Amino acid sequence: MKPAATFTVASDLPAALEPLRTLAMNLRWSWRRQTLALFQDLDPEAFAASGGSPIAMLPLVPASRLAQMAGDEDYLARMRAEIGDLRTYLDSGRWFQRTVPTQGAAGERTPAVAYFSMEFGITPTLPIYSGGLGILAGDHLKSASDLGVPLVAVGLLYQWGYFSQSLDRDGWQRESYRLNDPADLPVEPVVDAAGEPMTVSVALPGGREVRIAVWKVQVGRVPLLLLDTDVEENDEESRAITDRLYGGDHDHRILQEIVLGVGGVRAVAAFSETGAFPAPEVFHLNEGHAGFSGLERVGRIMQRGRSFDEALTEVRAGTVFTTHTPVPAGIDRFDVGELRRVLDADESGISRLVDGLPVEAALALGLEDGGEVFNMAHMGLRLAQRSNGVAELHGAVSRSMFRSLYPGFDVAEVPITSITNGVHRRTWTSRAMDDLYKKVLGDVDISALSDWSPLATLGDHELTAVRDQLRGELVTMVRERLRASWLQRGADDAELGWTQEVLDPDALTIGFARRVSTYKRLTLMLRDPERLRRILLDAERPVQFVIAGKSHPADVPGKEFLQQMVRFADEAGVRHRIVFLPDYDITMASVLVAGCDVWLNNPIRPEEASGTSGMKAVLNGGLTFSISDGWWDEMKDDEAGWTIPTAHVADQGERDRLESDALYEILEHEIAPLFHDVDAEGMRHGWCDRVRTSLVRIAPQITAARMVRDYVTELYLPAAGAAEAFADDPALADEFTAWKGRVADAFGRISVRDVRIGGGRGEGLVPTGAEITLSAAVDLAGLGDHDVEVEALVGPVGPDGEIESPQLIPLRPGAGAEAAAGSESDAGASAGIGAEDGGAARWSASFTLARPGELGVNVRVVPRHRVLASPAELGLIVTA
């Protein structure tokens, strides 16, 4: 008989246990095991049924169990201790408060940051992430909380989140989606001053107003605002804007990014007006998805009477932009017509989406050459005075990729720095490994320490015991998940007995888990399948692989790579040694990165921006085996891991062959023999030496605490200072805008002539260590000395005739043209570019050069102003 109606029975918390709700609603439990243990111990069955979600499990606990625990004094004491610890954590001064003094005349201004990201990976119980970008953003929030950084984050509350992955019988990826019910999530509606649920809105073409609900997730000390268009007042199309992460077509993506950017700025402003968070001075855009936030801020300033250029200058001062892709194909690029439509100009050319914003001026921020394509990364760079890549190599690649935005400047001077990614130590360090850290370093957050050298005292017995335990836990997890996957693929339970024998708890275990796209080369290890089989099945030195990762639903080549790997792993002869696990998420990753002995990374260099999965393995005593790309390029250490040599050949197929051969060679002749070199007591002394070296040298560099401290000191505080300069001096934007116009007009008429080198022995010879005088005649076309920097560039001349890695030497104004003309007889060795001074002032400098060799020299003029963060910002340069 079918039910006539359905209803839900849920338990109410007794008053004595009410603090559990407070603990459940702060996601600090996702990295504090003592808090999470409270919920596990409350009711293990309810905890498992909820998927490990404290807030979702509470209604599932039987009333009898709640009554029992409400009278358990030991349990109540633990709960009170956790509440007390949380309050201390939230209220105490931390690194930021100890390091950064309050600003402003009254000492009350503290620089605050708004951090925008399309996804956040904090816990699998809040499924609003897909992979690396989201996990990084989640770790950023956790570390900002631990450090006390005043930061509010902004994202989207997806109704369906990202897809769950399964495989069909033929190994092809299948996607399914699960509805996110806010009642089961650790979210609560933000309320306004009247106590009503807060909403903001955006206006879309056709007079359609989209209402946006604002939810809050508390991540330790950091509020995360999540925007949701699934609101009753909206039509069905509008309600679906925040339906799925990275779903839909270009139009859908643009609408999501408008909600994130425009709606996000409006939500942060409304949230700050309630007094819950100070108005941010710094806006950090985590990738180009959040670029529309800058347009909204420009429009807001223009509504106060500022011009577009003045408003843009103010916005740029307080904006930080992080790019995460080293290839143009990874950037959001839209037809400019799509953007023109959604910005929706009125008869005066002013946007109906962003009040006060001139549409064509806004579009110019993202136009590529030709004017038909709008590039979100270009807009991000033009909206932000400070930009960065996410590893040293990625910074260099980004400077080259975006060089065209800064014409006339060498690649090295493109104003894109780098801050290497990191991972949140407390989230990603297993309990067993964390106990070793505590034994040696004490119960402190060692992320705050730069010296981890005491870990070198860890003994072989304790390291081996922990590594064996973690590998065993991985084997158990793999067998359970593999069996479940095969049942989902249509296998019968009777044919799956072999899954209980998969993997050997004592074999060398290699992990490979990341998004499956072609440049990450999941199948590089399959280049010579017979050689891989021999390595896997070696009787004396067995090797096994655990592989996981999702391919974007629209990435057919990535899905084909994945299927190729699954088909190989399905083969009866090797399936006990190589396993593909579907539906990679935070829960699986935490076991995988802890249990693997080696983490493999073999992308096409330099197409991996940073990569962080291998960092998590390092924190657990795993070793790195990687192409010299991403973070490993700058931190590689032959005593702490292995580097796969990069083949410098143009043909990609030949490159894959050479690099796969190197992979097999190192694995077969270096890694496997070292791991299986075991003494009579089962100790791997040589292996443990490498693990200790990795923990001491590599691990301290890869924490998200280091990363966030770098963001604060190198980007946030300078951006806050620049923003404060405009807040404190309302006339500054006016003055700077006028200065930019004057300088731009003059630079077309500036000239640099008659470059001379004095102090040599004739015929262009200059003794090593001798003082050299370099001068040039510079006509500034009416600009003052304070408006410019005049610099000499000195360095070796490369094969292309360009000066390589030049040393910059500032020149200072001296005597006029007459003195310059008369100085030739005293010049010793001299070199001239043009003979006429034409009344220009003479600029000069004296210096010495320690290294012999043939050098080139030139002189340039670039703009200088206290508001500029880089001389390349305006793209103005004049050379001799």
C-alpha cells in the first residue's frame, strides 16, 4: 500500500546538549579532530548515515540516545571543553593581530579582505567544489582563520553542486547529481538589521530582476557568504542560475559569474552594514570568474561623482588577482556581444546591470586584440594593481602569457608576481602522522614554525610503523570502494571475491589523483604497457598504483584517457596491482594522500600551475616523484624525492615517449629497490632517511599558513595601504587621473639620445671593477624629474640581440646640454646613440661591474608615481 502522505520525525536536542549545534555550525570541526569525535561518539550510526555531517546527523539521533548523553557527565565535560576552546580560538589575538598594527589616525582601522572564488572545498558535507581550485580556496580560508586574518569569503550555494562520478561496465565515466538541501548543510541565512533573511538583487536584460539569497557558513573565524538564486520570487530560469558548478553553456557561466561578482559585492556591503564584518579594503579575486566584482565597485564609486578613470584607479589600488592557469585554453573567454548584452547599456551607454558604469569603457578592460573576444583574465589583470601566479614557474609563465598587456617591457618586468600554493596542515595530516609531529615538536600548530629540523630525530621504527599503518588503511579503503564500484557497474556479488585481495599492504604504493585532463597525462604510465606490467608484477619488488580523478563532463579527450586507464586496471592479470577509484573527493583524498608511499605527478611542463595533492602526501611522510613543474620545480630536492627529466623536443608524442621511459627507469631502478631494501627487522633505513629529509626540508614550505602569510605581507597589506591612500585623500584619484593623462600625452614626445659610457681604456674596453660613468641626453617633453624614472639597462646580449636579465641602474639629472657636449673629451671610452642633445638634460650614473664579458647597454624612461605599484602598469616606456 502506498502512503497517502509522508512526514519526517526528527529529534530535538535537550538543553544540556544545545552547545553541540554551535559546534556543528562552525566548520572548524573539519580540522579539529576532538570536536568531530564528539559527534562520532554521540551516535556512530547516525554519524555514518549523515555522511559524517554533524549538522545533518543531529535530527537522526534517537531521543533515547540524546537523553542518555545529556546525563553523561564525562561527555558533557568534553563538550564544554570544546565550546571553551572554540571561544578562545575565535576571540584571542593570533598571528595577524600580533603582526599587523591597526591603521588610521585613531588606530581603529584594520585592513580587511574579501575573497571571491567560484568554489570552496572545505568538507565533503558542503559539496560546492570540484577539485584543486576549490580545495585551495578552502585551505586558504582555514589558514586565514588560524592566522586571524580578517577575511570574508564569497561563493555560490549550488543546488546540485558538482557531479558524482561512476563508471559503466566499459569504463566510461558517468555523471549524476544530488540535491543540496540547506537543512542538511552547515549554512544559515544571513539576516538584515530588521531580522529578515537578507537578499540582494541583480538586473538582467529584459527588465528581469534576480533576487539572491545570502547564506553564511562559519569557517573558524572566517564567514563564507554563499549566494543562492533558488528563491521563490525568481522565475524558473533565474532560479537555475546557481544550479550546478561549471555546468551549462557560456550564457549560463556568465550569469553565474555576474551573481558571484556583482551580487557578491552587494552581499558583502549589506553584510558589513549589519556590523558583522568591517567593510573590506582589499578584494582578492581567486581566478577571473570573480572579475565582475571589480565592475560593480567601479560603478559604486562613479555614483559618488567620480569619472570612470578615477573609479578604476581606486578599485585597482585595493584589488588582488590570482591567476591559476598557465595555458590560454584554461581562461574564460566570451564573445564580446554576450557581455555587451548582459551589461545592457541604456540610451546613454550606462549599464542597467551596474548603476553608473559606462558599458564600452568596461568592455575595453577585457578585450583581446581584434575586439571580438572578452577575456576574463585580462579584465582581472586590468582591474587589479597586484597580481600573482601560484608557483614561481607559473609566475614566469604568466608573465610571458600576458606580456602583450604591457608593451615595451621585458617579460621579467610584467607585474605578475608569484605566491606558491600550500595546503592546510591540520586538515591533511593523518592522525597517526600528527601524533609523530606532536611527539617531537609538542602540541602546537607547527605551521607557524619555519624550522622543522627536530623531525630529523624521528626513528626508523616509529616512521615505519606509521607508514605501514597508513598504507594498510588505504588498502582497506580501496577494497571497500572497489567492490562498491563494481557493484555499481553491474557486476554480481558472487564474482567480486577478488576485490578482497586487491593490493598488498607491504608493497610500494604509488598514488596519482587529480582532475583528468589531457595535459596532466594520466596515461603516461601506459605508454609501454608491457614494461608497466613487469614493474607491477615483479616478484621481489612489487609496485602498485592507486588512481583517482574526475574528468569534466564536457571534456571528451579527458574521458577517453580515463577510460583507457580503467580498461587497463580491469585486466585480470594486473587488477590486484593497479586500481582506479571513482568519485574522488575530500574523504577519499585524505586516506589516499596519507597511505601512498610515493605521489606521482607527470604533467606536460609547464602546464601545471602549481598542484597541491603531492604536498598533502609530503605532510604524511610520502615522497614526491614528479616532472619539474608547478611547486616541485622550485622545491625539488634529489634527497627528498625524484624528478622526471623534461624532454626538450617539439613533437609531443616523442616527448611522451622519452619522459615515460625516464619514469619507468627511475621507478624500476631507483624507487622500488630503495623501498624494498628491508633489513631483518623490517626496517627501510634508506627510505626513512628520505622521508625525514622531505619532512624537514620540503614540508615547512608547503603549508597554507606560509601561503596566507605571504599573501598578507606581499599583497594584502600593500593593497590595503594603496586603498587607504585614496580613502584618506579624496583628491588623490583626481590628481592621479590628471597625471596619467598628462604623462600619456608626453610619452609620445619623450626622447633618449646620445648614450655614452665613460671610464674605459678606449675601443669599448672597460676594466673589471673600474668605475664607469654612463650618461644620456633625455628630453622629458615637459614632464618633471619627479614624474619619471630614467634607468640604464646593463646585461649580456643574447642570440636574439636582446639584453638578457638586465641590471637596472637609476640615472639622475645633472648638467645641461652644454656640459654634456663638452664632456666627450673626458669620456675615455665612449659609445654614442645619436649625436644631437637638442637642449635635453643630461642624466648620468656611476657604477662598477665585477664580471668580465661583452655587455649591452640601453637607457629607458618609465613613469613614476607613488600610486603606481609597478612601472609597467601604464604600458608606457621610451628607450634610446
